[in-house]
Amino acid sequence: MLDAKWIRQNPQEVEKRLKTKDPSLSLGQLMQIDQQRRQLRERVEQLRRESNQHARKVAEKKRLGEEFSSLCAERKQAEATEAELNAQLSDLDNLFAKELSLLPNVPLAEVPISSDPQDNQCIKTSGPLPRFSFPPKNHLELNEHLHLFDLKRGAKLSGSGWPLYRGVGARLEWALINFMMETHVNNQFELWLPPLAGKAEILFGSAHLPKFESQLYRCGHEEDQLYLIPTSESVLNGLHDHEILDEKQLPLKYVAYTPCFRREAGATGTHDRGLIRTHQFNKVELFCITRPEESEQMLEQMVECVEKMLDILDIPYRRMLLVTGDSSFAAAKTIDIEVWLPGQNRYYEVSSLSNCTDFQARRAQIRSKKGRDKPRFVHTLNGSGVATSRLFVALLENYQQEDGSILLPKVLHKHMGGLTVLYPPLENDLRPFQKGEECR
């Protein structure tokens, strides 16, 4: 949520910066509502003063034994008018809050201005891309022989876009999750396993509501409006909803593993097939709360944590600074980490890391206080650390061999019970894997 006072004092500047994210945005209606509510509030306060004056006059008339029925009638009329105007004011306040909640965060000055994602800036590329002596397959083609996941049976159970991992594929998915959580805990992030559903007010605080309600899965009854989380960011942000933190506690560095749920309505394309874009996916999320002056430094630390993990896995990637029009709703600055997918001959985003400045903190009322100083809003940051489905794809496509087998990075061997290579399974071979055994 943006600061209403800042908007009121700098409407032209704020609108100019907002238009770099969405050229269709305008502050005209918001400023008109704000003017109406301020004028109405002045009228209500005037009526309240008049009502108080009538009360004092009535008391004085009573003390002197004089007739005061006309004053009582005037006071009742003033109170009735005040009540009516208060109801109108409440409606205007709610409308103003709704309009304000639909405005995105403003980009930081260093974010390139453009509405075209093609203008995103590549600021770092890792290592050489893999070279194959054979035409590399994509993950769907590889899976035809490896049988690591079963999209047809997933669709049978839940519909299209709900993945189903099987056998050693399920073990590989779990190995990636364990590797990532272990890596981030070693980087001093506190591990959380949060609920998979959040209250409406909690998702409002993270800015997933009301803007993105059509992308969420709602569950429960009317009396307990819960939403399946689209990312653990939404509930991690709610951990300190309406709290005042001691600045000595900051920064807070959290990591969480959860399944995530998104409708992904309208998100289809040839590059989004298979595991690339699904309604349910596993994700390890990084979330940080900092002092305002330290958030940019923390964003760099989070980016480096993700890159270090990809370096260990030896998967090629690049760092992209997103333009204003491609940054997320709550972000003031976003950096994407894109991994190389040989089977598609392109890079694909595997982690999006954002500095949300005080945008989410205002919505969730998260502040910090130093000694006797006045409380101030904190800055929040979030980023995928990472979504396993796309990392799973990158691993298969970058480590594929000509015979269709997959070499496993050394760091995953211990998480896979000593398995080093994935081969197409033997028919009806359901033996448990022994340590050091190659998977066939």
C-alpha cells in the first residue's frame, strides 16, 4: 500500500512513476474521492462542535431554570445530520481504501523504464552453456523413457496442470527440496513450515488480495474465508501482521518450504508445457524483513544465495533486472534468475526476487522501533529459493546423456541414497534402491 499522505502531497510525481508500471493507471478518481472525504470530514467535525455547543447551552438553561426545548430540537437535528454524514464518510473511506489497495508499488529510480519484457537487462551470466554431441531433448521427451512424472494420471486425478511425480522422480523432487532448505539454513535463514491456507486479511497484507483473487483457490465456508497459498510469501508476511518489532531483531531472514497453488488462468503456450507452469508446485521461499536503509543490501544477499545454489548444481543461469512494466505488483525492484533449458534452447525464470520496500508493511501494519524513537514501517523482501518444478526441468535437460540417462550432480547423491545416474526403469522393477546403486 502506498502512503496516502505522500500521494496527496505529490500526485503528479506518484502518477508519473506508477504509469511506468502500467500506463493506464490514473490517480484522478482516487484524488477526487480523497477531496470529497476530507470536505465531508470537516463538515462532520463542524457539526460535532455545534452539537457540543448546544449541549453546553442546554446545561446552562437547565441551571438557570429557563426553557430549552428548542435547543434540544436543534441538537437532535444536528446529531441526525452528523450520523447521516458519518455514514457517507464511512462509505467514502472504504472506497478510498479500496482504490488505494489496487495501486501497485512504485519502482525504484534505478529500475529501467519500459513496458516491454524484452528490455529486461542482463547484468550477469554464469559459465558456458552445455554442448551436446546429440540433439538435446526437452523434459517431456526425456520423461517418455524415464517415467519420473505422470501428467496423464495427474490430470485423471485433478485435471490438467496438476503434476504427479512417481518413483525416483518423486525422490528427485524431494532431494531438491532438501538440498535447497539445507543450503539456505546454512546461509542463516530460519526454517518455517507454514500453513497452506491463509485468511483473506493475511493475503491482503501480502498484496495477493484483492488484486489477484481470480488466480487463487478459495476453500472453506463463508465464515472462514481461506485461500490456498500461491506462495509462502503470503503467510510469511503475515507472521508479524500488526506488530511492532524491536529493531535489534532485524534483519529477520526466513526460509519456508510449501506446495503452492495458482489457477494460472490464461497462462498457456508452447514453452509452458509439462512442469513449466502448473496449478500446484513445490517451492522453497526466502522472505526477509529489514530496516529501510538495509533492504537493497539484503536483496543482493538473497540473489547471491540463489546463484550460489545454482553454481553448486552447475546449472547455467543469468541474472536479469526487470523493467518497470515487468516487475510484480508489490515490488519496487525485481531481479529474476533464469536457468538455461537446452531442450527448449532458451532461458526460463526459476527465481524472482523482489524488494517490496514498505508496500507490504503498510498493508500488514508491520513496524519496527528503536528505543524511544517513533515506530516506522519496515521493508520486506521475497524470492523463490527456488520453485522445484523448473529446477527439476533444468536438471534433466542440462544433465541428459545420449542414451536418455541423467547424471546427477554430486551434491544430490546423499539426498538420493547414493544414486548417481538415472536410467529408464526396468519393467516391473520395484526394488528399493541401495546406496551407491544406479537407478534403472
